[in-house]
Amino acid sequence: MKLNQKLAVTTAGLALGLTAMEANPARAAVITVDFQVTETPAYGGPPILNQPLSGFYSFDDSTTPLSGATSEPKYPLTDFSFNFLGEQFTVSDLVQGAGYGGSATGLVEVGFKIENNVVRSQFVIANQNFGGSANRSPNIAGTVEYSQRTTTPVPEPATIGGWLLAGLFSIALKKKAASKKQ
């Protein structure tokens, strides 16, 4: 194969590969969202918490969204952490039901901490609204704000496979050309 032909094949392959990547920019990422609960004092009374509560949740946006989700798709959570009045909640403490899951701008979750068959603490986060109670305090209500952490998207496996095949094809062409010279 002459040098001009090699350059033409390589250029065409590269152009085709870049076009395919541009046409299919699918990316998968685990998205982590921090949230903060600010108490809304009940009936104009003083706040109970005197500080905001915070936590985070993560979800994989390449999974299938949950059915029954509202206007924005909700995804199953892969991680969750929230300390509510001294009780640490994780994914295993959440009640998985309709609307369970997260998006970049909101969360729909219900959490319970049970000890000796008695509910010690519980809360509900429904997008921007929060409600919770513990056996040693009155009900607490508040608002929720979200902030998405910066993520680095990962190319989908098909894109990586395409680049791998292109590299192997290029190596094979070089070896074939080298063997013909000898």
C-alpha cells in the first residue's frame, strides 16, 4: 500500500470515528447532589434546630428512571447520607416506594430509624419540602435546597470500544506494510 493510500485510509477512518463520536455523545455518570434543609418555624414560633441540616445523595443517570416519577425523571439512589437530630440515615433506611429516587434538582424520599419496633426518627423530603420528627422532639418542617457536585462524565463503552478497534486496525496496517517491505 502506498503512502498516499495509507494516509487516505487513516484520514477517512479518523474522520468517520470522530463523526460517530459527535453523533453519539452519550455519557454515563454517577451524579452526587448535596442538599440542605432550612427549618421553617411552626406558627411563627422560634426555630427548634437553630442550624441547617445537610446531606447528600447519588444516582446513576444511565439507569432506567423509576416509574411514577413526576415531571422530571427520578433514578434509584446509589448512595445517601443524612444526619437528622443525631440519627444517621443511609440508603438502607429509606422506604422504597412510588417516587423514590433522585434527580439533579430534587429528591423524593421517606426515611425511618426503627429501634425495638419503635420509630425513633422519621422524615420526608419531597423536592423542596421537608418534614420530620423524632421521639424526643416535636415535628419539624422546612425547605430544601440542592446543589449538584461537578462530575466528570465517562464515555460510554461503545465509544471506547470504537477507539480500541481503530487503534488495533492501525497497528495491523503498519505490521502488514512492514512485512511487505521485507
